[in-house]
Amino acid sequence: MQDDLISNIRISNLSFRYDDSSDNIFNNLNLNLDSIWKLGLVGRNGRGKTTFLNLLRGKLDGLVRLRLD
């Protein structure tokens, strides 16, 4: 079904840290992706790539405002 496809992902003010004693991994991250874009996450080990994906999938509780159009 073509109507079920997501055409835009918008993230507003994403902030996350694992506990109160740690620094933020993400601090007010904003992202807007149209369906024609591809996103690649690259970086060294322990820099937040998997954490970012887990937040998007709802696997972690963070201050996330996610809009899917």
C-alpha cells in the first residue's frame, strides 16, 4: 500500500543520557529527512550510533519528539 509509506522523518530536540551521573550523548539534536534521502551513521565505537537507532525504535526512553509523515 503506497499510503502506508513514510515520506518524512523529523526529530526535534533529541536529548539523551543513560543516567543522571553521565553527560548527554545527544543534546538538542534536530534532523529532518525526506524519503529521497539516505542516512548513514558512521563513527568510532561508543559514539552513540546504536543508541540513536534504539531511541528511534523506542527501545530506550529519552526526550524524543519524533514525527513521521
